[in-house]
Amino acid sequence: MRNLAALSMIVLTLVACACAGGGGGGVGANGTVGPATMTLNATAGDAQISFAFNTVAGASNYTLYYDTTPGVTPLTGTPVPMPATPFTLTALSNGTTYYAVATYTDASGESAPSAQVSATPQQPATSPYDPSWSTIAPTSTINHAYNSGQTALQNGTALRTALNALTPGDEIIIAPGTYEFSSNFSLNLQGTAAAPIWITGQTGAIIYMNTTGQNILNIGSSSQTRYLCIRGLEFTGGSHGLRFYDCTQVWLNQCHIHGTGDAGISTNTVDTSYMFITRNEIHDTGGTGEGMYLGANSGAVIMSNSIIALNHVYDTDNGTSQGDGIELKQGSWGNLIAENLVHDCNYPCILVYGTAGQPQNIVERNICYNSNDNTMQIQGECIVRNNLCINGAGSAFASQVHQGNPTNLQVVHNTFVNGAGRAAKLSSWSGAANMVFANNACYSTGNWAIDCNGISGVTFAGNVCFGSVTSGISFTAGNGLSDFVNVTTNGANRDAHPAGGSALLGAANATQATPKDLEGTSRTAPHDAGCYDG
């Protein structure tokens, strides 16, 4: 009996080993003996958590299991595929703690889960770029599921119906999947300041327009749309990506727009105001190719009092006829274009016209590089400060007559770097009112540092230059690119902080100094020229 009991224990032990997670024991697909250890780390953000995990040789996929109750397992958690590390889980509730484990699958099956991790998403401190109503919680939540038993087009039709049914205070959370549209879709929603409407896409929620004859989404084309937030969605296909018509207090946040037949975002049909376009990724546009086309020619349509910030716009040079990164048209006024990363554009990365006498626009703390035209071009009635512009086929910075004359333009504490092209080209500035060009770093290794065809009445002060400079402009001579920590004229390296012994150090004019630099660091005396302080 004793031997039988011992034999039974051995058999049970062998069965338990055999039943343990399939990829977690024995000889794995990578040829190693024993299980590979799955590790998981979680970092909370705003309504999202970023999960980083180790990759395992021979693994074909990785799965996250999460829940709001501790002790989560593959049996109790919600499964989500993780195609790459890090993986971001979106559309979560701020203030709620989420618990998660992860597994990998190889030829032997699914591994044992990792150790549990947890994180609590939180609403960040109010950003100066977000609307005043950004922290208002929805009063009702609609979870819109993807029906895998239907086609993408059928799922698209169902989504259109759900979106048009939204009322003030609603939030719709759109599950992952491709929602296909085949015809014009106009979204006309009216939230309120106390009860905005929220359209939120989970990671992997894609809206695809299957015809180049229609924009992916038209907003406010039939009636004014207001107090609406669209966030976390991917848009692709169609003609224009998102076209905003009669809109005010509309927030487009954290969306991905690409592969469009024309501009990514347009506001060129009806006047718009108090638009918030933030944290979006826009690339590979077609047609005229603008990442953002804001306002219309000659002031026919105007955008005012809006914020365009923290966006990443790139690759608008793929065979497009124009291809600006961000273009703000003549007559649009009171707008802020800030902290955008814009590069590899056919036309200027940022192009801003004048305001026709209305309040100035502000362009600040942007990083722009690689343009087949001028890297940044500003006509007038604008404050341009703390920007970094590198490598334009024409000039790193240009200002010229463009549907209006240069006037009331202050260009202060920027860094303009070029190789064969000019660092700064200032046309028709002479005699214009309130023109200031101060504390800039203007470096061209093969052309003009400052090329100005007339300097009468223009304030020049505190500039540091390497390259030719128009006669009559006082400046400090630079030493070349060694004045920067690591900058190359092709835009590959962009660390424009002053190096030790740089001519930029202490060279700025104190009267013209800005309070902060490109990174938001407070400037201290003696002030450095260029976009960075120290």
C-alpha cells in the first residue's frame, strides 16, 4: 500500500507538471530548456497605461490580461493582444486601479503568466493647451462593441448610427476594429460647457473611408458642432481626413491620421473658433498634402482663438503638389501654434500668413526640420519665439509678401540652421511697422546667415550669426556648428543647446529676452541667444 501511494504521488506530480502553462516548461520553441520568464511593467498616464514587456525568442504573440480587481489571471482578466512593446491600453477610467498579467505563446503553447502589476491612470494637471471643459466627466458611458460576425462596412454603418445618437454628457467608447465608411458622413453634435460629448477610441479602433471621393469625416457641415471631443481614433483613406465646418469648442486629441488622399485636417470651408487640435499624429497625406490646412486663401474663411499644439506632423512630401505641415491662412488670428514636431515636408513645415489687422498669432517652441521649401515661413502680425528650424531648401526661416505685407512681426530667441540654404531671409521688412529680429542664432554653413533687402526701422539686437550678414546689421560672430552640443545641417542631429565656449552664451539682448526657452526653462541673465538657455 505504501508503494502504491508513493507511485500515485509520482503520477500526480507528472500530471501537474504536464498541465502547467504549455509554453512555460519543457523545451521551448527557442530550443532552451525550461520556461522563459515573462516580465511586465506598467506606467500610468491620462486615461491610459503603457505596458512594457520583455520579448521571448520563439514567441509568436503576447497577451495582456487586465481587470480592476487584484489577483487577475488569464481566466479572469480581459485579454488584449500586445503587438509590440511598449503597448498602450487606452480609454481607461482615471482614478481606477487596473491590475494586469501577461503571457507569451510559442510553439509549445501559452506560457505561465507574469507577476501581477498595477497602475492607476490620472487626469494630469490642466494643460494650457486643453479646453476649459477638458476635465468634466461624462454623465453616461456607451461601450460600442465590434461585431466580428459582420463586415467592416456593416460595423461602420452601425458606428455611424451610434455616433449620430449621442447627446450632451455622453461618452462612447469604440472597441478595436476597422469601421469602414463608403459614403459621405457628417457629424453634427451639440454638447454643452457643462456636458460635453466624448468620442473615444480604444487602441486599434480605425475608421477607414474606402473611396477617395469622400472625406473620412465631416464635422459640423449641417449645423454648428460644439463642445465635442474626438480622441484616440485612427483615421485613414478617403479624400481629406477630418474636415471641420461650423465648429466652435471642438477638441481633436491623440488621433492618428494618415494615408489620406488630400489634407489630413481642414478648416477651410466655414469660419471656426476655439478649436483645440492637440497630440495628434499626421503623416503620408496626398493631393495638396497639407498636414493641417487652417482657414482659406485671402481671408475667405478664418480660424480664430484656437490652439494647435503637441502634434507630430511628417512625411507630407510624398509626391504631393504642395505639402505644408501646418498652414494657417491669411486673416486667421489669435491662434497659438506651439510645441509641434513637424518634419519632412514638401512646402514649409509651418506656414503662417498675416491677420489683416486682427490680434497676432503666436508660433512658439516648435521643432521643424527638412523642407523642400522654407522650413518655417511667417508673413506678419505674429510673435515667433523659441523655435528650432533646420534644413530648408530655401531658408530655415523666411518672411515675405504672401497675400499681405510683412508687418508687426517679432522674431525672438529662435535657432535657424541651414547648409546650402539661408538661415534667415527677411523680405520687404524695411519700413514696416513694429518689426523685431532679436536674440536669434542664425547659422548657415554655405549661405547667408541673415539676408535682408532693407533694414530701415527694423530692430536687430542680440543675434549670433555664422555666414554672410546684410550690411548694417549688428551681430555677434558665431564659431560654426561647434557652438551647439550636436546639430547637423541635414536635421539628423538637433541638440541645439549651447556647447561649452559657445558664442551663444550671454550674447542675447536682455531687453528682448523671452521669460522661458524652448523647453519651458526660465531664462536667467546673462541671457543666451537662440532657442535654448544654457
